[in-house]
Amino acid sequence: MRWRGRELLDIFESEFRDRPVEYYKTAIEIGNVVVNGKPASTTHVVQNGDVISHTLHRHEPPVTDAPIKVISEDEDMMVICKPSGIPVHPAGRYNYNSVIEILAASRPGWKPLPCNRLDRLTSGVMFIGKHPKAAEELSTQISGRTVRKEYVARVAGKFPDGDVVCAMPILQISPKLGLNRVRASGKPARTVFRRLAYYGPEGEEGADAAGAEDGKAEGRPWVGKKGYSIVRCLPITGRTHQIRVHLQFLGHPITNDPIYSNQRVWGASLGAGDADAMQADEDVITRLARMGKSEVADAVAYHDEMVDDYNKRKAEKMSGELCEVCSTPLYTDPGVQEMGIYLHSLRYEDKDLKWSYRSELPEWALPPGGVEGPREVGGLDEVVDLGRLRELEEGEEEVGEGERKEEQERKMARRKGKKGGQGDREGLAPVETVTLPVALVGEGEATRAPPAAPVVAAVASAPATAAVL
């Protein structure tokens, strides 16, 4: 929808970041990019129903070779556990290294039909239809809000007790960079959180001073903060990056999130509580655009002393070299720590409990060696009272209206304050906490690196086609 009515070159420049705009301009001019099978100019205005095809020498990034596990299967549906680091669909630089292509290659003649989507970096439960009717029926259930979802995340610091409801609206800032932020003008969003476990660092009593000696904490505000939490997450709505954005806002970001837990992008606060966009979107976009290009996408967890020097150095960014065949700028291979984030789709179930599927907890959510802790989860009623959950689900369409009004009032107050030589920032009540109040700033970060996983890569020449809907 967002491509309709826009010029062809503008679409490539704003939507795809793996190649410079000069490449796309040349590709259009020499006929490697066609519209409805015919050459087009860079200023061609894309219309409803147009099919844009781009034939290119493809360079695919490596992905993990962890297996796609089958949780359940019948004649209509396959339920799988997607590994982190693999995109669902061919997109951007990924084609053969995608869930759909890998499954299709495993069973020749079958066209897998995904019924739900997960981000490339996210692992967990997915549904794959074996034929169009089955895929359509389940997709309708999911989009019709008759299915409940549960995720599990590993976040910085000690997450508050009780069930925590974050009802802050979310706005897409840059589809090209995958950036979303809490904003009153965004779409309504609600997520329920509950801490499953908290694991403090060894020698917790002296942890506040650890790392602060010899100037080691200079420029590293997270040093000396305590431990990490495993958090159960129930998204009531389904906004892009909803769980990741809400956890960042609450001050407990996913510890290895390269976007929302990145000090080089957000500064020392890591974006906690920033509903008023005190950091301008343009500044955040500029800094984020450098990640994976001229700079490594360095999340907080990568500063962990337990990540060895090799993994600290080994990360994806532009190498400065060009492909001899197509002159495409080449990237270094990503490090193992970049293959995923600590966010896992744990459970999908019908609201009337006609069916339910869930995976095992991922390795990073299990208790560390020698420490007692939960190794499995119970029902959703352990996260939030089901009667209260129904109330949250029924009220989801009204979420955000009050916040929008408050945001407009704050903006007017700030404008008046600036004119009068003031301009103090007003507070915002971002969350509803049922048991205990919520601390908006996290206490710490993860202390362990993700387990190593082998990777595979592919390079191919292939056409990429996209239809404008």
C-alpha cells in the first residue's frame, strides 16, 4: 500500500538499505528493474497492481544452520519452531536463506504457506499451511483476534513483580531501518508482562562496584548494574516490534537487541520513558543507519565481559570491498551474537481452548548453571487473571485515545514554556501496574553471551519480484 503513487527510484531508495541509491538508479536505467515485465524510468509512478521485478546478482547473508523443528503436523498444517536469525519470507538480501525456501527445498513440489510472521531475529512457534484453505482459515483466526499469543524475553535488570500492562501507542518511524517508537500519534498497543525469573550476577552484594574501578565504567553506564530477568509477554495488539518497543520504554530492553538496546543509537538511557521524543527521530535514524554499515550494531549485551574478544570483533558491517561481478558493496559475515535476540514466540492458543501449541523454553531462558529456576511455564492464567485479560482484549480498540490527548496537551505546554523561557518536561504515566509500581529505568543487563551456532551462506543470481497491493 505504501508504494502506490510513488516514483520507482524513490521506493528503492527509501525501502531498501543494502545497496546505494546509485546502484538502483543504474539498475532501472539498464533494464534490470522492470515494471509489469517492461522497462520503466526512474520517475515511473507505481500504480495499484503493478509488479516490480529486479534481476540481480544476489549476495545472501549467512544464517544459522539450526534445524527447523516440527512441533506438530497433520494433513492441513505444520506447526514449527523457527530458529532465530532466519527470515520467514524472501526479502531484502535474503532469498534462499528463508524459512519458506528451506521448507520448500526439504519437500519438493510443496509450497509452504505461512499463517503468522515472526521477525528475522525472533525464534519460536509458527504455523505453515499445507494448502490454501487451511492457511486462510488459520490466518483469519489470527487476524480476527481469536488467538492468544505468548512470548518470552530476556531483559535488562530486575523486572517488577506482578502483572505489568504497558498501553503506550506505537508509531512506525522508518520502515527502511525497522524503527518504531512509543508516540501518542501512533497506533494503539497493549502488552501484558510478568516476570518468570530473575538471575542476579555472581557476588551480587558487591556487584554495584564491580567494573567501576580503574575507570572501566567511563562511558559505559550499564557497568555495575544487576542481572537479568526472564519475562513472559502477552501482546494484546499486534504492532510491529511491539514487545521490543514496550520493553525499551519500560527501561528493561531485551539485552541483545541491536536496535532498542543500542547505546550508540539511544545514549545512556537506552530510550527508557521517552514518549515525548526528547531524542529527535532524525537524530536516531541517522545513528541507526550507521549500524551494520560503517559501525557494528553494538547492543548492550555485547559489552559483556563474558563475550570473548573474537565475538566482540566479529560482526557485520561494510568491508569496503566491491563484488567483482556486480560491484555491490560487500559485508563482513555477522558474528554469532548477531544471529538472534532474546525474544521467543512460546505459545499460540485458541481463546476457547479448542487448540494450543507451545515450544520448549529456549536455552537462554533456562536457569544458568548451578542456579535454581523455572524450566517450563504454566498457563496464561499465571501471567494475568483471564477475566482481566478478556477486559484488556475487549478494550484494545480504545487504547491510546487518552494518551493522544495528553500528548497534545504536553506539546502545547512545552511550546508555551519555551516562549516563556521555561520548557520543563512533564511526566507521563506510561503503564498500569497491578501489584507493584513500575520502575521506568532498568537495573542491569545480561551477563552471559548467547550460545554459539554454526552458520551457512548462499550467493546466487535470481529475480526478485514484488506486487503492489
